[in-house]
Amino acid sequence: MFGTSEPKRSETESKPHGQFAPPEGQVERSPGRNLSSVPVVLNAKGGSIAGKDVAGEIVKAFRELGKDTDIHLLAPDEMLPAIREMAGAPLLVVGGGDGTLGSAAMPLAEKGSTLGILPLGTRNHLARQLSIPLNIADAVRIILEGEPRRIDLGAVNGHGFVNNASIGFYPLMVRWRDEERRRHGLPKWMANIVAGSGVLRRLRHHNLHLELDGAQRTIRTPLLFVGNNSYSLEAGHIGEREGLNDGLLSIFAMTTRTRAGSVLFALRTMVGRADPEADFAVCETARELKVEAHSGQVNVALDGEVQRLQSPLRFSIMPSALTVMAPPEPAAGA
């Protein structure tokens, strides 16, 4: 039996492992301190950028702390190529939402670069988890004067994610939402309502074969959620994580649902009343997850950005793979 605070742990868990080890030796305390100019890449379509001189604010904030900047304001499809080219620098500052940060994480982790976060998205889950201020000037101060912190990185078929990945109705809703915004110019919140209603009317279930740390099962579900570290189901803490270095994936798969049942499930979950045994076909943690779908390719939402990936999907946790600038952690017992 397991409680509602976190998914149960797989019986076959072993010591953390990942595709590569973190860089050897001590992480430099402030990578930006020795840079004459700090490289910054910005997603021009970030949720809080439109209609504002964000680049000017960023330049001013760095100059007030004695640093010049090399700013690249880019379209979404230009971000990843630019980040890959610039990876390897001691510090790369990335401005955008969680999807932008998630796509940047893998190339930066592979090259040992430290990520500086400018939270310019709509929800900014990772920044909030790390207690990074949403104000530009304060976020810049953390980038230059904070502490490097190593966090886990989720991975699937060579792609990284800092928060979560999902299969099923959420990727469909994201694509529907983006199409509504493109065709009708709707704000994101309104497009989410339209898309959510449309997806519920066409609710589909997916037959998936799972292998969790070697244990196999077949499920039928409208939604499979894979989180980077353990996500809470407790009232008042829904969607939160106690930490970012558990070395575990949290895995939730909804049980089969009618449209009305899906709405009730969502409402119960939002108030912390989800029942792990009744509401989830899977509610566990693991270090590795293999997902096989009947279709050759699968839509997967990675930190809110949809990618079409080839089945089977091989998820893994990469412990302490990514270094980010963050506020100092409170002393033990403080």
C-alpha cells in the first residue's frame, strides 16, 4: 500500500545511474565572474516577452552588476541550434519558459556548461522550484552571485526534460492549443480552455507496454506522465517536488476514463483527493522506463513542447547531470 504524498518505489531500484557522470572535481563557484561578456539566448516568443523591451532590461541588469552581455533574441526554432553551438561555454544564460529550458538542458549537460535561468515563460515551474526570482534584475543577480547547483535531468530517446514528459491527451491538447492561437490569435489561457474541451470530446485511450526497472506490464490509459524526480499528490502541494536530485522518475498512468470521469479525476487531483489505487493504473518511481506503443511514432510533450518520437520510448534519470545557478540552499536545520 502506498500513500498520496508520492508514488511508490519500484522494488528493483538500485543505485543512481545515468548516461554520463557529472563533470569531475568541484564546480566553479560563480562561472560568470570571470567572463567579460555573458552569453544570453532569449526565446522571442516566451510568455512574458511579447511587447516588452526585455533585452534592454537584461542588459541594464547585467551592467548594474558590472557585466556586459552578448544577447541573441531568437525565434523558437532557432533556439536549439544556437544553444548547441554555444554549449561548452562556462555559463550560458537562457531566457524563456520551461520548454525552452528543457530543450537547452541536454546539450548544456553534455558539454558541462552551467545554465543561468531567466524565467520568461508563463508558468516557470523550474525557476519556482529552484526559488529563482521571476523579476529580471533579481534573476540576473542569482546568475552572477548565486551558487551552482547540480540537479537531475530526465531523458527520453536522446531528448532532455527538466520537469516532466507525457503521452496521451496532454500532447494532443498542446497541439490543439497552439493551433487555436495560430489561427485565431487567442491568448494562451483561452486557447487552453478551447483545446481542453475539444480533447475531452475526443478522449482516446492508449495501449502501452511498460517496463519499469525490468518489471513488465501492459496498461490502457488516456495519460502517461513521467516526472523528473518525485511529484507530490498531497493537497496544497500538487505538482510540487521536494527536491531535484532524488535520482528517480515518478510515473503516473491514469486508469481508463469516461469524459465525465476524467473531469472528476482532475478535480479530485487538484484538491489533493486522488486515490492512487483507484485513479492510477501505475503510480510508482523508477530509474528507467521503457514504453512500447502500437504506433511506430508517439507524440510526447516534453516540458510542454510536443515532439514526435519513435517507439519504443526509453526514459531514464540522469542524476546530477545539469548544473544551474540558483540561490544558496538553506543550511541544514535552518
